[in-house]
Amino acid sequence: MAFYGRIEMKKSFLLSILLALLALGLFSGCEGLLNQSPKTQTFFDSAKKAAGENYILVDSPSMTLGAEHAGKTAYLVKVNGGSSVQNAKDTGRLKSMARDAVLEDDFSAELEPNENLRGLLGISGKPIENVDIPFGAVQNISRDSTAVFGDTIYKLGDKRKFFVAIAEKTREQRTATLKAIGSHCLIWYVPSQKSFIHESEMDFSKLAKKFDSAYDIETAIFGLNEATVDYSDVISVRSKDKVNFIVYDIFSDAEESLKKSGVFGFFTPLDLVASDSAKTSNRSQLLNIDSWLFQNNPELIYSTAVHEFQHLLNFVQKNMNTEIGSGMSVWFQEMLSTLSEEILGGTIGTTLDDSAYIRLPWFATGGFYGFGSYSWNYFAEHDFSGTFDYGNTYTFGTYLMHNYGGIPLIHEIATNSEYEEKAISEALKTLGYTEENGRYEDFSTVLCKFGQIVANADGAAKNINTLNKSIAKDSNYNILVNKLDLSKVKKDSFSSYKQLVRNGIIPAQEETQNKDFPYILYAKDRVILLPYGISVHYLGKIGANGSSYDFELPASSDIAMFILLK
């Protein structure tokens, strides 16, 4: 956990605390506070406000839906709005129903997280990490042979020493060579002693060109990298200063057979510190890129570049420009960075398989594992990071973007003076989701409606939230995929599926009601709900004369249940 303190101008960056980042692993977003959940009453107030004609809050053990709903398909949506894990048996369930149709065969199960997760999957847990905002012309890669690094002029082929991460908790100086100069970046390379890493197979100029193409758009959406507050011990970033990319074998973990594993890249605020106390600071805006992965999967590295740059922008906007006063939770930072991959994917020319899109199967099968701080901490502790944590966090972010204001909402979340849940609530308010105009939304209400995208994966129901809707018509944007159809996610593209099923982490497709992605469970199924986790259950068609339901209400007041009608 890191705490970024603020004191009066000229402000100090609290070096002793910032330096602790190294001991925790260097990564932007690998630390954070376990947020307190919204107070119970506040959550339920929001749950009531989330309810509507086709989204009915279950607030009684017995409920009847009248004949006016005949023929509609009903689903039960459960949401954990608190900060505690809710065991399956405490999440509530359907006990019985009376209607014209016969209840389908039932699969009743209680899925608990497997406590023996360490090394379970045999995969790396280290991930890559329509707006009316005016943009300037996107600049192409510079043809100049020189560039400004601080006040020093460098040319191609020049060398400079940088501190690089040779292990998770160790940085040492290495000599890097300047390989490409872009309009907004410098690409440096540190050679490897490993014979299978070949400099000749890396297109440094193309990386610079890709980053340049995204720079103006990314900073317009997520905020500038120039801080508006002066610090006594932090470098001053000016508009002419370029972002430095250091390409090397991060953590020295490259193996010839390990082509899709390891750390893709990272940003650490340590490099922004300008003080003799920060002995391993590079004193520049700097992003680390893995050379082995760059050689073998450059498309993935292009996504990594915009992902990690967002971390830098996020740090400037939320930690340096505001009076937040504490470290942001990982889920919030990664939500924005994975969204940058989706928003800028078309601009940098990546494929779906090399973007945040590949994280959708984790949500499609395990939305009940949530996305808050608890989930991130839990999976990190079990060497299971990069799975449901990223998948559910990204899906929640793109759900917000598709249903509540598009990219302007993301701009507000990224640049307002709040963070985490409050940043989302404030952004919604700024975009007009207020009590006064009759369309109130805050973090808790949109969380309550999160499960709607599962029941409406194809977007057929126009009055229910879905990912499968267009969000951008502005020519300034080239979003990688404008509509996301969760029903198109298939297990054959989900390499970890069999292992997850075998080890009891998720149920098999055959055990779910819809026998497909995204998972819809049977009416009486109960699964564990981690904080901000959701589950969706099939209740069937409403009968000609209506349908009556008897529920076992949740044991915890942090759980809200809704009947969704489609």
C-alpha cells in the first residue's frame, strides 16, 4: 500500500513513502487501500433508485408480477455492494415459484473460491498492463535526428545510463542506446545477454510511431502529463519533454519457450522523483517495456504502451494535481488503463487478441469474483493476478462507457478531483445524471445494474444495459471494437477454461442454465460474491396470468437482489 502525501507549496513528494514502491514491486497499480464499502443504508438507497419498471428490487420474501408482464423473460440479479466476502449460502435465492410454465431442471450448487490457487493455472499473472473533446492534429514520427531529453540534446545511437528492474525488487544501472525518436517519445534499448533476444527483430521506429499516433488523443481523454502543482522534489514535465521508453528484459525472466508470459511493461512514480534520496530514480517520465515480448508480440506491446502511459497520466491527474491524500486502489487505475487499450486500439492498429478485449472471458465466467480492492488483493496473494481481477475491472469500465455517456464520462472520471467510487459518482453527476432531471445515477446504482449486461449480452432489449451498443460516432475516434457482444465470447478462445473448471474455480458451461458465455445460472444456484461481484440467474418466462416468487432473502444487507424483465 502506498500513501502519496500532500503538503503546502512548494510541496514535497514525501520521498520515504514513494520509495516504498520499489519494495512493493515497482508497478503502478500494485498497491492500494481496501476501500470501505458504501454504508449499508447508502447502498440500499441507491439500490432502490436503481429499480425501475423492468428492474424490480426484491425487498420481500414473496413477490408477484402481474399479467401485464406475461411473456417476458425474468432473471434474478444479485449484487454485492459491500466490502466483505459473502458466502454462497448467505446470498439469497429463489425458493419456489408459481406460474403457468413448468420450472426447468435445476442445478443447485454453492461455489466457493479454491484456497489452493498458488500456481494453479501455470500462466503468468502479470498483465499488460464519442467525444466532443477537441484534438490537435496527430503528429507522425519525427524525421529529425536529434531530440530533447530534459535540456540535453540526444541523437540516434547515443547512449545513456538508466536504472532498470533486473528483478522484482532490484534496480541497477544499465547502458541504453537511443534507437528511435518520435514526436512525443524516445525509444531506448538495453541489450540482453540471452542469445534468443534479438535487437534486429524489434521495430523501435514503429513503436515510436504508434505511440505518437495515440498521444494527443490519450492526453485529451485522460489528462495531460504536465502537473499543475509545483513540487520541490519532483521533475517538472514540460510540453517539449518526451516520454522515454526503456526496452529490456524486465526482471531478467525471459525464457525461450515463454513467449506469452512475464511482465509486459510498467510505470513507477519513483522515476519522477528528483532528489538525492531517490538513488534509483531516472528523473524522467519513463515507461518500461519488455524486450522478449516486444520481439515476439509487438502488437501486444503497442497496447502496453498506451496502457502504461495512462498509468503515468493517472498519477499526474489524481496524485499530483489534486488533494486526494492517499493511494488509489488498483482496480480504479487498471480500469482506466484497460479502457485506454479499447479506446485507442484502432488508432494504434492492434488486434482484439492483443487488447483488453481478451479479458472478457474472465468476467463472462466469473463476475461473482468482483473487481474491488478485496478481489485484487485476494488474487495477488494467491499468485492468481491478471485473471478475474483485470477481467471484471475492465468489463465494469467498458460497461460504464457504453451505457453512461461514452468517452466523455471516462474523461470526467480520469480528470476530476475525486478517485475510485467518488470519481465515478462525480463524473455521472457532471454528465447530468442527477435527481433534478429524473435520471439519478451514482456508483452504487450503476453497480446494481451491472448484471444487466449478462442477461442482455446481444443488446436485443433496448431498455436494458448492454455492451453491444455503439458509443462513438465522432471521426476523431477509432475504437478497436465499438460494440462488445458478450454472447460471442467462446471457451475455445479462453485457454484457461479447462483448468478453471477442473479446479473448481468456475462451473462448467454445461452446468449453467444457458450452456454458453456469459454464464447465466439456474434459479436456485448460489455462488460466492466477492465485493462488487454479481451473479445472474434464470427465472424463466412470466406466465399468462403472471408469476409469483418466494425468495430466501440475503443474510447480508450488503447484497441487493433484482428481478430483471426482458
